[in-house]
Amino acid sequence: MIYKSFPDSLNSQIFWFSDLNYRINKLDEEVRKLFAMKQWEQLLYSDQLCKELRRGHVFDGWKVGIIDFPLTYKYEFNSDRYASEIAKEWEKRRAPAW
């Protein structure tokens, strides 16, 4: 969730919920290791959207809400395993992200 406050307007806050397709700039194995250790802060530091926000390249004046929950991604059908966790040779192996 990305939000921006507008204190002088009729609408005081706007929330933007979307899949913007940003990823975490770490190797898949590193992401999964930090995920297993619930190191959300370290993962957020490497999150592409957070990096672009810190640099002022996107969503000027907007902020990311508090993220204190696990990464999300597609799951294998009828399982609790992330898609591509056990990827076949020809399949893409994507790390989970927010």
C-alpha cells in the first residue's frame, strides 16, 4: 500500500493498492533465507519500489505503509509452497516479493 496525505484538501489521504511488479534486488536464495528468518526490514531495504521512493524517482511525496507481514507470491496449486520454489529446468525461478 502506498499513501499520500493531503491535509488542506477535502480528501485527507489517498491509498493506492496495486501490483506494480517491483522485485527485491537480491539473489533468490538470499531472499528465501531472509524470508525464513522473518527479516522484513532487510528485505524492504532491497525492495525496488522502496529504493525508488527513497531516491525520489517515483511517487513523489508518497510513502509505503508499515509492512510487518511475510512476502507474498503465487503458490503452487493446492499447497503452501511458493510457485517456482522447486522449479523445473525450463521454468523461471522468481523470488517472493511484496
